[in-house]
Amino acid sequence: MSDSDLVVHALRELVDALDRRVARVERLGETHIAREAAALREEAVNRIHELTAVLSDRDTREAERSGGVMTDDGGPSRKEE
């Protein structure tokens, strides 16, 4: 796994944990904690989207490059008939 894959995996685990969290309204400061948890979740989801977009862009570019390399035999280009 690449570093980016590990980060995405960890962020997804964080989001899952925050989704499982149950607010304890009887506790002092719980409203503040719940607000911060929601903000943290939003930041994590945004970062996941950023990282996965970068990964898919890189995969697309690499596929395009490797496709070009694989079809180029080094000879003169042939005209399609």
C-alpha cells in the first residue's frame, strides 16, 4: 500500500468511528464536542475526496502513458488504410 492509500484508509476509519459515536447530551461540554466531531468528520471526508481524486488522476495519466508506450514499436508511424 502506498502512503496515500494508508492515509485514505486511516481517514475512512476515523469517519466510521465518528459515525458510530453517540452524543451524551447529559455530559458537560457535549455540544461542543459533538460540533468539533462533526467538523473533524467533514475535514476527513474532504481530504479523502482530494486524495482519491489525485490517485485516480495519477492512475489515468499512467494508463495513458503506458498505453502509448505499449503501442509504439519505435518504427515510423503507419498511415491507417
